[in-house]
Amino acid sequence: MVRHILLLAIRPETSPGEIAAIRSAITALPDRIPGLINAFWGVNFAAEERRENFTHGFTMDFESRAALEAYAPHPEHQPVAQRVRAACERILVLDFDLP
């Protein structure tokens, strides 16, 4: 199993409605993409001096590295990824194998 983590620095001009729509789109993906087991979204409550402007984030678990690789070009993922990129100043990704 693989864990996929994204930390998001949301642009100040991104509306709360757009943030909510992105959250809904991300958390709906496990029902639409084979090999994607789950998706969890959260608001970063760490002290401001520790978060480097990363205000939101999400995690996803995949059955395998192959499932993660198939996720990137998947047609259900592409429009969500475009929305995330448009809403963010920075995105940090961490992928690792789970035991």
C-alpha cells in the first residue's frame, strides 16, 4: 500500500466555496478511481510559524505504486488536479510505502 500526501498553500483570493468544492471533489475520488482506497482532507491547525503557509492538506491511500501511477492521468483525477493547482500558491507532495 502507498500513502500519497499533499500539503496545500491556498491562494488568499481562493474563495471558501471553491475550497469546499475542491474538498468534495477530492474526497469523492475513491469511488471513481480503481486502486484508490481512501481520501482524507483537513485544515492545518499547526502554529502559523511551523506551517510555512500550508493551510490545508489531504492524504490518499493506494493499493500499490502502480495504482498511484495510474491515478495521475486518470480522467476523473485531471479536472480535480487542475482545480487544486489553480487554487494553490504551492503544493508539496510526499509519497511512501506503508508496511
